[in-house]
Amino acid sequence: MQKLNIAILSYRSAQFGGGQGVYVRDISYALYLMGHNVDVISGPPYPNLHPEINLIRLPGLNLFETFSFKDRLKKFFKKKSKSFYDYFEFFSVLFGGFPEPKTFGIRANTFLKENKNYDLIIDNQSISDGMLEIQKRFPFIEIIHHPISIDYKHELESSKNFKYRISRYRWYSFLRMQKRVAPRIKNIITPSKSSKNGIIQEFKCKEESINVINNGLDTNEFAPIENSTRNEFRLITTASADVPLKGLDYSLKALKILKKDFPNIHLIVIGNMKKNGHTERLIKKLRLKNNVIFKSNLSKERIRELYASSSIAIVSSLYEGFGYPVIEAMSCEIPLIATNISSIPELVSNYAKLIKPRNVEMISNSVKEIFLDYSKYIDIAKQGRQHVIQNFNWIKITEEYEKVISKTIEEYNNANF
């Protein structure tokens, strides 16, 4: 393929907050290694990119850096030459909304009207009105990791509290835009068959517009550490506390059961715990304060060290469009327990102990079973790493991207011939 100028759009790209920042860093570098010039055009928080990748900042108000009204007000008044959409963003957040995908799409569209030297635009899941305008002027691909409407449904299921449900309705109001825009996108890439099915069902997109290409992983960054010592009673999971979709409640309740037989057992949670939130209250109720440790803002090297010092990884998610924690754990050669739901069976094949979602007893029994025959599950974990190396390497995946890119450019040129 000829060398292309590619812009990757990302409305927010937090380095440590979920998979989007990881994806943007990895795909931009993978495309660069294939010989392309790559710019990442991002709203705040900005990604930690490889040095070879050019970052173009599109500063919004970044109101979710703080939850203090006073601080948000300072941010709003500090910005000079405010547009109508800055006012929209501020007041939408003030009343509990999440306007970033919409306002970023508008800023990106404005930027690309003045900067036309790109052969291809890839948008990382804003699915915003601005993308429909960009699609008219450039070959365009939308990345949809999974339809966020699924998150919304799980959050509504987690509580019958009227005030909570109203707050969720406001927060997820951007979904109306995404459901309107997604069916009009001509080329979509999603990382799993499960996500493809979800996009068709939730967003009513045409099956032929969706290409399934797995995300990749740098298996040198996520690798076992030779001669490391595992803490026999240390479990590890990745979960944003108070996000029902991640199923952390069930791992905590299983830990309570396991504590009876293994007093020294403890759980490392890679993620933040919201102060005075649901998870903090549950840990207090279960009397697990000394058995649960939260770790956040970690480098990949530090995550690797934590996997190397742990005995079992648990992914108790209720849904995963593409489960980075699953393949990260497998790549680090740690025995894995994971829910048999959405994309997870696609990713793990036969190299993890699969359990039913929301099943506390299956989690605790699986931990006991692995403890009783640990060498067997270490052997399975070693095979799991080879499975990740073979199926989720960026060279293989980028070649699949290039096929879709070529087809997208060809279709765009033919349509404008």
C-alpha cells in the first residue's frame, strides 16, 4: 500500500482511564510502523503517544477533570473567544449531560475544513454529527468498540432509585445522536463479533458496513517476568468501581466467601474507587477493607509487575466489547477466570476458566479449583500467552486494517469520480 496521511480523531484519550487511550496509542503506532504518516487529533485528556506520532490538541473545556462547580466555572470563564458550543458544553454538563462526543465532532469538522491534506480519517467512537460532514469530504472509518447503549441498560438494571435513573438518562443523552448518526456511517470497524451484533441490534447499522478486526496487544509490554515470585493468595482484577458493567460486586462477594478458607486472600483492583460510592459501601458491608487494594494511574510496566506477583486474574464483567484485561492477563501468563459473555469467549478460546456472569459461587469455586491444581493452570496460562501472540499481534491486525482502508478509499474515489 502507498504511504498515506492519516488522521485519527479521539474525543478523549485518557492515558490510564479505560481502553480508548490504549487503543489510540497502539493503532497510531501500528499504522506508523506500516509506513504511514499519522496525526492523532484529540480532545482532553490527551493520550500518551509514541514519539513518532504527532499529537494535535483540540482543547474543549475539559470539565470532567473536576467535579467541583467552582472549578468548572473557572474553566469556563478562563477560555477566551468562547463559541456557542462552549456555552452548550458548559450548560449541558451543569445539568448532568455528557456533551464531549458532540462538541468534539464539531471542533474536528471545523479543523478539517482548514486542514485538508489527509488521505483518510479514522474516528474513535465519537459517532457524532460532525463525522457525517467529515465523511462527505474524506475517506472515513468509524471505530465503534461497542454500542454504549449497552452500558446504559446495565446501569438502569443496577438501581431502581428514581433520582439515579434520571441522572443516567441525562448522562446518556448523547446516545440519541449516536443512534441517529451510526446507521449513516458507510464504513465501521469493531473489535469483536459480539460488538458487531450489538451495533446491528442497538444502532440499526447495516451488516455489510461493519468490519470485525480485533484490537492488538504489545506482548513484549505485557509479558511474564522471569523469576518473579507470585503471592499465593493475591487475586487481581481490572474494574472501574461503581461501573455496573464491570461486575466488580460479584468478585468482592466471592472474596468474602474465600476469606473463610483463606484468611490471607486479597484482591488487587486496577482502577479507581469512588469516595463514598457504592463499591466503598459494599466493601465496608462485607468487612473486606483490609482485603481489597485499589491501584490507579499505572504504567504498563507496573501493571505487568502486578500480574507477575498475583496468582489468579478475574474478569467478572457483564459485558465486554473487547476485553483488554482478558488478553493482558493471558499475555502475562496468569491463570484466568472470566465470564462467558459477549466478546470474552471469542478472545480466550480454551485458555481461561469461563463462568456464568453474576455467579458469585462459580467465582469462588473456580479460585479454589485453581489453587488445588495450580501447576495445571499455569500450563494452560502459558498456552494462553501463545494464543495471544498468534492472534492479537499488531502486524496481523494492521494488515487487516489496510485492506479496509484500501476499500474505503477506493469506494470514496469511485463515488466522487
